[in-house]
Amino acid sequence: MSDSSAVEDHHEHIIDQQQSQAGPSTSSTVRSSETKNAAPVKVGASSTPDIVASRELAVRMRRLELDRLQFETEKARKELEFEQRVLEITRQFALQDTCIPNQAEKAVAWLADTDRVGMATGAQRNGGGIGYPRSSQPPFTPTGSRGSYPPHYDPTWMCDQRAAQEQEYVAWRRAVENLKRKGYKGSRKSSSQTTPS
């Protein structure tokens, strides 16, 4: 009630100022009497919902604008991620294209090295044994030198070969053990059958 009376006093003050500036007139007196009687209740009641509605509309519009900006930001972020993926794939293909000539060059170098190693000193048979020609010294290949291995030696190949050999050995041992068991049982039966009871 105090808000509506403050609004009413404010309206009366404005109307009084307008009347004093304009001078007395019949329409302003009629208007002021109508405003004093009916308008204070309606103006106070109708202006508050209008203000609330306009503020609510402004808040909704700002929230909608924020949602739109978030959507655009998310869309731009997704597009950037997509472009980064495309760039990474392009970079991988470019690396593969540059690696193919390098691999070919490495293969040629490896073949040349193996030819050089194979032709350096060949073992010759000398009286039934393998030996080196007397005119040349045996090749010197220290254990730790890289010359003793072909270029780009893959140590995983050796590990795979060792694992395969171990599996073959385990299978062979099982087969031998099974044969021994069967053979042992078979020899027992034959010995028990030959002895009279």
C-alpha cells in the first residue's frame, strides 16, 4: 500500500506541475479529477506487471542470446576439432609419402652392405676343413660392432623366433613324454602277460 500511495503522490505532483505551467483549463481540471479518483489504483497495479513482464522478457532474451552464443561456440569448437583431425590425417599421408623413398634408399643401402659383407672374405675348403685363403686374414667382426648385423636389425624378430622355438621344444617334450608313458605302460603289460601267475 505504501508503494501505491507513493506512486499516487508522484502522479499528483506531476499533474500539479503541468497545471501550473499550462495555466487553468477546463480539460486539465477534469482530467486531474478523473486521475485522482480512478487512475491511482489502476496505474499502480498495471505499471508493476508491465515492468515485471518487460524485465522478464529482457531476461529471457538475454538468456536466449547466451544460449545462441554457446551453441555457436560449441559449433566452432567442433569444426576446429574436425579440421585438426583432417590435418592429422593429411600429415600422416604426407609422412608416408616421404618415408617410401627413404625406405627404398635404405633397402638399396642394406643390399649393398650385405653384398659387401658377403664378398669381403669367403670361406674356402682346404683339405676337407673350412678355412680362409692364406693370402688374406680372417675377417674381424667385433661383437659390439654394428658391422656384424645387417642395417636396421629388428630385435623383435629374434624374440619371436626364440618364442616359436620354445613352443616347438615344449610340444616335442610332451610328445616324447607321452610316448614314454605309453611305451612304459605297454612294456609293463607285455612283461606281466609273459610271467605265469
